[in-house]
Amino acid sequence: MTSTERTGNEQQRAETFGLLTDEAIERSRRRLGIPKPQHSSPHNYEVTWDGVRHFAFGYGDDNPLYCDPDYALGTRWGALVAPPTFLYTMGEDAAPEPDPEAKALLRGDPFAGLGSYQAVMEFEWWRPLRLGDRCRMLQAQVGVQAKRSSFGGRTAHVTNGFLYANGRGEMHAVRRGTWINAERHTSKKRAREKLRQEPYRPEEIAGIEAAYAAESRRGAEPRHFEDVEIGEELPPKVKGPLTTTDVVVWHLGWGMQLTPPGAFKIAADIRRKAPGLYPPNALNIPDTVQRLHWEPARAQELGLPNAYDYGGMRETWLCHLLTDWAGDEGWLWKLRCEHRKFNYLGDTTWVRGRVVGKAREGGRNEVHIELRCENQRGEVTSPATAVVLLPTRRNPVTLPEPPAPGLDGMVAHELTRHRAD
């Protein structure tokens, strides 16, 4: 490529930065099924007592199955296990070295400069991560669709599959995420939500404290499939009022995820390679793009009334409700949730669920549950569905099998699955 051609390409990228173009969507489509190498190390290389405990405490869970190795030794799992969404913190790169063509396709972000908002997340879990396990992860884009949205005008919905295998090569889980990419200036112009947050009255805080005190955990007492009734309500959980401190404590267990970890010189080294990850703050100091989750001023610059949580937090809260209800003998197999509204600093989330169906399929005893995260204004921020497997009085839970035995087979399965949807 000549210097003139490079200059022309750079000028074109500058002119389209932050704009959603047909060329960007087509570039994204050409990436389907290509494993994407990970450039950041995982927050945890190994399932450790401290790592699991810090993660569980970060969302308010002191379940001894996750926090007490001696207790966990006496359960059906025979060792401390990680909570379902602990997989977010793990995942050594399993992608092969891309050939020159794949490397060119994966270079840069087709939607650079756009706002990216998590919309849907689905999980399937096939076996637990136990104390001492390592975990490999393979990421590949499996879908992209152009759509219209009242929030951000024209948008691109991108679905990525994240496949997790333990150190023995056995499939642990799949995570399927869909993000909406929208032009920031358009979403700011179109943002119509007006947030009015009043200080909590003493009696409201007292009610939240009472709800915390009333929460229960099934624990070692099995919840049998035969005893579950359709229409049964799960004991609710409360999360909030959400504070900046809650977000900080969450990060201690979750890691940074979006911006590569590290401070001062380490952050400066990353900024030199990816300055777009560190837009300057009001004092002209480069700071992580993630700060809109704890810095209201940054959120307001982007057209939002306040800083807000992560979708991963609410997914984990939903898992907390389900795992406490199912008990040590149960197994959370599937979870699908949609993130429809922001959960702002100062909001209180009530996590609720109801049994809507039961089925015996392929030797599994499935309980189908509808769930929701609902704020103090009565708005459902994240509706969800789940499938929990429960033991019977005669038989323990048999763990489900993945649709393909290995990471490569699962990539092919996910591509086929997305096309069918």
C-alpha cells in the first residue's frame, strides 16, 4: 500500500468515525465465525477460594458453597465451586493464531466511535468450575443485524458467542451476548428519559433493610422436583439502593472487563496503543471510557441522566435468586435476560421470579421460571427466563450435555443456531 493510499484510508476512517455506515455493517458480517484473539489476560487464571469469595461478596452472596471449602467438601460437588457468572472473570485465550486474511478482517472495530449498549445475554451451563480449575475461552462473532431504534435511530445488533472449557477440555458453558451499536450524537439527541430521583425516606430504607434480613437460602436441604408447583413465587431478593461503592466492590471480584486492567504506567502503556479507551475528563485527564458507570458527569455527556450499572451485575443478581432457591443439589442450566432500561445509581432493584412450567425431557427434570429485575418506580429493567434442573426423591440431577464436545464444534453450532433464529 502506498503512502497516498494509507492517507486516503485514514481520512475516510476519520470522516466515518462515530457514524454507522453500510460499509461498517458489511465489515462486521465478514467476521462471522472467525475466532477473535483476546488481547487482555483474564482477571482469574484459576478458580481460587479468594477469587470466588471476592466475586460472590461483590454481588452480596455469602453462600458457603462458594465461600467455605470445608462446607463445599460435603456437598455433591465434593469441592468449592464458582457461582454461574464467575466465568466472566476467567478465560485464557483459546483462539488460534489468525492467518493474514483473518487478521485483516479482525483489525480495528467496524463500529468505533459508536455507543455500545448490552441488550441481551444468554447462558447455558453444562458443568461447574471447581476449586483449582483453569478455563479456556473462545470468542467469535456469530451474528450482525441492522435495525431501527427509537433510542438511537439506525443501529447494528452484534451477537458474540463466548465458549468456555475447563482445563481438561470439557465444555463448561456458553455465553451469547447481543450489543446494540448506535451513533452517540443521535442517541444523545433522541434520549427522552427524564430521571427524577428523590432522597429515600427513613421508612423506605427500613423496608429495604427488612427485606435483606428476610432473605433465605435453600442450601443443603434438597428442593425436589415433585414438590414444586406451577405458579409458585420464588422468595424475592433486593439489590440496592445502588451506590458508587457497590460498583467499586463489584469490580474487585469481576475485574475491569472492558478496559484492560492496570493503573498509572500500565494504563499509560495501554493508552499509547488505544487512546480511544481513555477520553479526557473535565480536568483534561485521560480516564477509562468505563467511568460512565460511576461518574454521572460522563454519563450525562453521553445523553444519560446518571451513571448506571452493568448488565453483568443484573445477570448475576438473577443467578443469585435462582441458585439460592434451587439449593446445593439443583443446577441452573439456562438463563436468558434482556436489558431494557438503565439501572441508575440510587435505584433499588427487586429480583423476582415465578415458576411457569415443569417438564421431564431427556432424563432431565426441568423447572421453567420467569424472572425480572424491577426498580423502585415499578419499571421492569431486565425481564428474564431460566431453566433449573432439580433432583427427584429417587435421583440426583444429571448434568446436561453440550450440543458439541469441543470449542471448534461449538463455534459451528452457534453459527447454525443464530442463522436458524
